[in-house]
Amino acid sequence: MKIVHTKDTMSSIYLDALSIRHQVFMQEQGVPKEIEIDQYEAACIHFVLYTDDNQAVATCRLLPLDDQIVKIQRMAVQKAYRGHDFGKKIVENAELFAKEQGYQTITLGAQITALGFYEKMGYVKHGEKFLDAAIEHYHMDKAL
């Protein structure tokens, strides 16, 4: 297993991230492409987890909000690879990267079905439930 990251939206790493996001968000969850692929793509750091046989199976991205806060977004694991801690590993890698870059807080919008996953990783839910791409979410934060 290896986890790599890029800001290059022309790289194969980014294209692998988009492929996973397409499968999980657009095909499985019905998120429209114009919502999934947004104006922040070039501003983000994109992470991809590859299995030992070089299959891209998990992704997330970090969007810097200011010099203290970074937002984790678009975390997805291909359906066939869920339940193997790949989601946890890619989030931990993104958190470590963010901490090394000097960020103090990591924030995210968690789908209702992912609340337990993020709570186990130390994220704290706050605020009211909200809709994003017609899917219920909660804001969550974690101090780095």
C-alpha cells in the first residue's frame, strides 16, 4: 500500500482520484458532475491510496481555508475495498500532511452515514444538519 498526493490536475494521480470519486459519488450516490467537480480542484491537494498491486482504491482532498484551517473533502473508498481501513489510512495521511504544513484545525462535512467513522478518528460534530448534493451532512472539526 502507498499513499501519494498531488496538486497537479493533469497528473495520473489526480485522474485516479477523479475515477474513484466518479464511481462513489456520481454513480453510487447520484451526485451531479457539476457539483462533484468544482472550482476548487486546482486549489486542493489530492490524495490517492494504492494497493500493493497498484490499484487506486481510496481518495480525499485537502482544501486550505486559511493559514490555520484546512478542510478534508471528497473522501471516498471504492465499494469493493471498504472495510479494510483504507479510509482511515488515507484520512490519517492527509491529517499528518496538514499538521506538517502548520495547520491547526482540520474540518469537514460528514455524510450522516460516516459520522461514526469520523467520531472514532477524533472529529467532533457541531452545528445543525445540512444538505450538500441532496445528502444530509454535519460539520465536524478536529484539532491537529
